[in-house]
Amino acid sequence: MTILSAFDIGLVVLILAVGAATIAKRDAFAAVIGYVVYGLLLAIAWVRLSAVDVALTEAAIGGGMTGMLLLGAVARLRLAKGSDARPSFPVRFAAAALSALVAAGLAIAVLSPPEAIPTLAPMVMENLAQSGLGNPVAGVLFVYRALDTLLEKVVLILALVGVWSLAPDSVWGGIPGLRVYAPPSSTLTFLAQLLPPVGIVVAIYMCWIGAKEPGGAFQGGTVLAAMWLLVMIAGLKSVPSISQRWLRLLVVVGPVIFLAIGISGMVLANAFLAYPPGYAKPLIVAVEFALTLSIGVALGLLAAGPPERVQPQ
Amino acid sequence: MKLAFDILTIFFVSAGALFFLAGTVGLIRFPDPLTRLHALTKVDNLGLGLVVLGLLPQATGLFGALKLVAIWLLVQLSGAIVTQLIAGTVRHHGPHG
């Protein structure tokens, strides 16, 4: 047994243990922390499977962003009255049964793969050079399955609209209820002044490098969102109200540019979401940059939550 | 030359791993949040610092090495500040939030 396979076995045992501990925890806060650790361990597992793109996304979205959303949910539950009351037995039983059903379905799908695994990977690698991209994952996302990628971004906007519509009518279009910690000149202020310039460069780098190596719009966008949230939580910039036109424009600019290029492909390249020959890479990079911006703003607003107060006139 | 680099890597990464181990033992064994934070800072600063130092000879080119150093600096910065924030919260609200 080599050192690496010992490491892999240890990693899998650890992931299973953290997963079990997350389910077994009675306290919601502890369970969320367990979930974040689980996400980070999964990211290492993806690296071991040589899927660095997936690992980056898992660390950014699974560990970081979802963790933050869940922590926000826990804080809201604590504030809400009667949150200590446990749901009734049938509700808990139904939740457990549904979860077990999903887990069993996934287990069957994973544990009994077909004899000859159908794969398009060799075809992707053969034709990747035509697009000018070096990262096969970016090739699949933006060339072969561009429609899926486009719909994914639209789903993100729908999720944001869903969160916004949780607001009562009186504060519709108001300011999201992100908790702002603003003690003057605290260490958090220092971090929020120092880190964003670095973070913005890292986000642009991740988006740019995504064309030929692991990285991309989602990873870069998450870093952007984190920087924006840091600045808002530290109280350096106020949380904007969701009725601001520039904010809504930023949320949709990525998908709109993607869609515009896709429709122009019908004229210039004879198919929806096809790129004219020779222009694939610059167009894809342009779409990725716009998407990074949109994803960053959308994720930041998702974490900021539904509007809670009206903008003072 | 490569052998010398490999020996350096093994030495420093092992030393770093030792600090990680010690820090983790401290995190589990120490009685209250402040002493636990004290154990964790050693992991951030020295443990990761030694691991990065050990990986430098294996880095691909100057940019690879600079990225590793940048990661160490960023973890130090965020680690130090998060430690301050947690310690401040403990001081204001007591160890149980």
C-alpha cells in the first residue's frame, strides 16, 4: 500500500466521519460548521481525483458560500420565536425518509456503474483546440454544453428573486438585512481595507486562467462576492437597496451578454450559442468576465438575504 | 541537486506537520477558547510557514514559488485577524457566545 492510497483511505474515512457527525449534531450551528468542514474535505478529495475545477467550486460554493448562507439561516432561526420547538414526529420522519431515499438512489447510481462507461472525453480533447481553450472543463461548459451553463446562471437569478420575494410588501425593494458589525477601527475594518484589492486581483486571475487551466467564472465570482460581503459587514460600504438600477443591471449583465452572443451565433455561425470560427476564445473570455461580475453580485446579494428595511428618503 | 531539494522538502514539511499535530492536540486539549486560539496561531504561522518553505524547492518556477508565499501571507493575515475577532467576542460575551 503506497502512502498516497493510505492518504486516500484516511481522507474517505474522515469525510464519512464528518458527514455522520454533521447529521448526528443536534445543534444547528455545530452542524453547519460540520458541513463546511465536510465541503473542504470533499474539495481535497476532488483534487485527489484530478478534478481541480470541481475542487475549486466545491471549496468556494460548497464550503464557503453555502456555509455562509446556512449560518445566516441559523442566526435567523435563533432570532425567530419558538425556534426551539421541534417539528412534529411525522414531519421529522418524512424528512428522514426522503433524505434516506435520495441517499439510497445516489448510492445505487454510484455503486453500480454500467459495464462500459460511456464517455465523450476523447472527443472533447480531440476537438478542444478548435475553440482555442486549453481547459477541457471550460470547453465543455462554454462550447459543448453552453446551454446548460446559460440556464445555470439564469437559475442563480431566479434563486435571488426567490430570496427577495421573502420580503414583506412594505419593505419590497429595500435594503437586505445583512448584519453589519461596525465597531470603529476594529481589526475587521483593517481586514476589509487590506484584503479586497488582493481578492479582486485573485478573482480576475481565476476568471482569466479558467480558459486554459482550472478556474473560471463561478470560482472568481465567489471570491468577488466574499470581498464585497467583507466590505459590507465591516461597515465600510453600506448595503445597497435592491431597487437600485445599477445593482439589477450587474446581476443580469452576464447572462444577457451570454444570450446576446448566443443569438448572434444563429446569424454568424448557423446555430444558437455557436461561436463564429476563430472568435470562440475572445467571445468566451468576454462572457466569462461578465458572468464573473454577475455571479459575484448575485451571490453577495443571496448571502445578504431578503430586504428588511426601506431606504431612507 | 534534486536529492538535496527533496531532503529539504521532507525535513521542512515534516517539521510543519509536527506543528500542525501539536496545534491540533492543543485545540482539543486546552480548556478555554483563548488558550485554544493560542494553540491555533502556531499552526497558522509556523506550521504552514514550514510547509510552504518545504514546498518552495518543488515549486514550478518563480511564479509558483511566489504563489506559495502569497498563500502563506494571506493565511497569516486572515488567521491573525479571525483570531483577534474570536478573542474579542469571547471577551465581550463570555466563552459561550
